[in-house]
Amino acid sequence: SMTTRRATKPTAIDSFTEIATLRIELKDSDPPIWRVVEVPTSITLKVLHDIVQVTMGWLDYHLWELVIDGQSYGLPMDEDWGTAPRKVASRTRLREVLAPGTTRIDNWQHNLIVSAVRRGEPDTTYPRFIGGERDCPPEDCGGIHGFYEMLEAKADPNHPDHAEITEWLDGYDPDELEVF
């Protein structure tokens, strides 16, 4: 019946104030490029993706998906192009996919680690940026490996692409972190 089901569901007030710690790590980056953000568990997985884009400094140019416990979540697709069936990220809330303890979410470029689900603090706005290290590689630089090749070319005045890459990077500093 409706009443018993409603009693077990968290109320809107509860769900607003439940937050989790989200650690975002760029795969294969050495030294590590990471961010920590506190997020409401009521956000959809699409919003989770948007938070990753903004806090890492990406411009959301590319196709994406999140994989949680073997299940893919992403944008609705007209055709699956032979990929595993995916669920629509904008219709799935973070709290629906959280396991007790720590939940690991796999993304093409990032590892996401969600932990410490707890009540949010009153008068605090979430998502809240907690910390991080190093700027993300510029968009479309050929992935993390292309990024390191570019940094080597920038550092080596005798590299054939040194001038072009230095200009393309336009003052980019990998050790600088823009805080939001």
C-alpha cells in the first residue's frame, strides 16, 4: 500500500541533506590529478557527470558513460551500436546506486570513489569543493599519454613541435589548480 511504501522512503528534507564525499581521479595521471567534492546523494548521475566536468576543468566535448557494478549509465541513445544496454543517467539518482561503505564508479577517463554518506550540515551549499591537485590536461590533447608527450615537447626547446605546442598550450600550467 502507498502509506507503508512512503514511510520507508526518505523524505525530501532527508534526501536534500544527505551528502557523500566524492573523490575524482584522472586515470593514469602521474603525478595524480584529483579533486574532492561533497555532493548531495539526491543528484542524478547526469549531474554527477556535470560535476566531474566542471571540477576537473573539462568542457564536456565527448561521449561519456558511468559504470557502476557492471551496469552502464549515460545519455539516452537511439541505437546502442552493439554496446551493453545502458540506463539513462538523468533518471537515476546517486543514492539509488550507492552500496554500503565505498562505491566505485568507472568512467572512461576517471575513477570516482563515493564514500562517507552522512547528513549534510545546515546552512551549507552543496556541491562543495573540498580540494584537489593539479590542472586537468587541456581538452583534445590525445588523452593522458598525449598530454605527457605535449608537456615533454613544451619542456624541450629542441623538440620539433616545441614552438607549436607552447603556443597551443597558451600559458597552461599543469601544477596550477583553478578553484571554483
